[in-house]
Amino acid sequence: MTDADATFGAAQAIDSATATKYYEQGLAAETECDRPAAIKAYQAAYTANPDDANICFRLAYALDVTGEEDEALHLYEECIKADKPHLNALINLAILYEDRNELSKAERCIRQVLATSPNHPRASLYIKDIIASKAMIIDDEAEKRNEKHMVLLDTPVTDFELSVRTRNALRKMNIRTLGDLLKVTEAELRSFKNFGDASLEEIKAMLAQKGLRLGQSVEQHQQAVKEQVYEQLADSQGDNEMLSRPIADLNLSVRARKALALLNVSCIGDVVLRTEAELMGVKNFGMTSLLEIKEKLAEMGMGLRTLEG
């Protein structure tokens, strides 16, 4: 061993002895409820031996309970770098993380405790709280997004720069808000008297600026409507596969089949999701074809979709 090695070893021994002395002073001060004295002693012990996990934890805890959260958090993070992290350090660190809404970090700390001690009572309870908190945040964010979306849908169409012709047409159709526009399709708008291509393109452009489109609400609810119809069929006829049958099974005339082809329908289920106005808005689709489709659907115990009042 060289002289340098001997000197280094002696320094290490002195540091360890000094650290132990101040650590014991800190414990004694805590016993006497003298927190400032305990912190001072633990700081001296930590300076002498910062690698001692117990010293690091006691100092972090003493600072934590006196409200020095930033310093405590840093020391707790140092504590858990040990090969066998102090379990209470992990739990206390998780609490600090949760207070700062860093829930993923808090969860990792608690799961590390449970990996070492699966039945740890405090950690077992705390993990449930963290998961519940994360779920609440997700729900709150979803609710905020939904509220923001609803406010947008309640925006009057009169707030936008539309031509007089388009404004008058929408007023006559009782379409007052952006939300109302999402409940009608392009074909349904075309079915209204004197509603031309210029007005249609104007409305589509207005909606596009807000990331919306005609018939969007209809599209979003089509699956739910289809499921309801399936249930009704199952209740009335015990056959919930009828909606999947091809259009050909309706035995429609050539004119009616061509009109439905323009709506890209392929099965009976796609037909029952359409309204009368939507069908009538299709080019060359007349009352005769409408009555024919309604009659064929009625024979199967079904009908066209009706708009909500």
C-alpha cells in the first residue's frame, strides 16, 4: 500500500466516524423534538459521508417535515439510488411527486416498494389513491375538452361571415348553430328548396375552418343507431343479422338502386340509417323511389332514420 492509499483510507475512516457521531447527535435531537438541532447534525453527518443511505434519509425526512420540500425531494431521490432503496424514502418521495401532480413518478416509486414488499400496507393503499388520481385527471381533461367542444357547437351561425342567401336558407331550415349543421348531411341540405351549390360550399368551408364537417354528428352516432336497430330486430324477430344483408335483398327497381349507390350504401343496415330528406337530396331520387324503399323496409319490420326533435 502506498502512502497516498494509506492517507486516503485514514480520511475515509475519519469521515465515517465523524458521520456516525453527528448521525447519533441527530437521532438524540429528534428524540428531544429539537428539529433544528437534528437537521444541523444530519447535515454535518451527510457532509462527512453522503453515501450513507440512512443519513441521507434522516436528513431528507427532517427537512420534509419542516416544509423544506425541494431539498427533501432532492435527498429522497439520492436515497433511492442505493442498491436496496429505503422503502420509506420511496413512499415519502411518491407523496412529494403526487403533490406536484407528477403521478407517473409517484406510481413508479410505490410499485418499486411493492416489488420489494408486495404486502406493504401503506404502499398497497397508496397505489390505489395514485391510480384513482390519475383516472380523475383523465376524466377532468376529457370533461374540459367536451365542454370546449360543446361551446363551439353552440356558436350561432350568424357569428360567421355568410352570404345573405345562405343566412336566409339556414334560418328557414331552423339551423341556428354549428351543432345544428353537424346533424344534417350534404344530401339533406340539397333537398331543401332553393338551396344551391354556392351556399353548400360556403357552409362546408366555414365548418372546415373549425375542423368540423356536415353530418359529423350523424356519422359519430351511426354505429350506436345501428346497434339499437340490431337490438330491436333481435327483440321483434330474433334475427339480428338482417341489417347485414345486401341491398339486392330488397328487390328494388333499377332507379332506386342507382340512387342508393350514390350514397355508397352496400347493405340494408346502411339504408335504415338514412332519413327521408337525405334520400330525397340525392340527384334524380324521387318520391316514387322513396315510397318503394319505405315499403320494402316495412315488409321487414324496419324503417328509415328520423331526425331528433
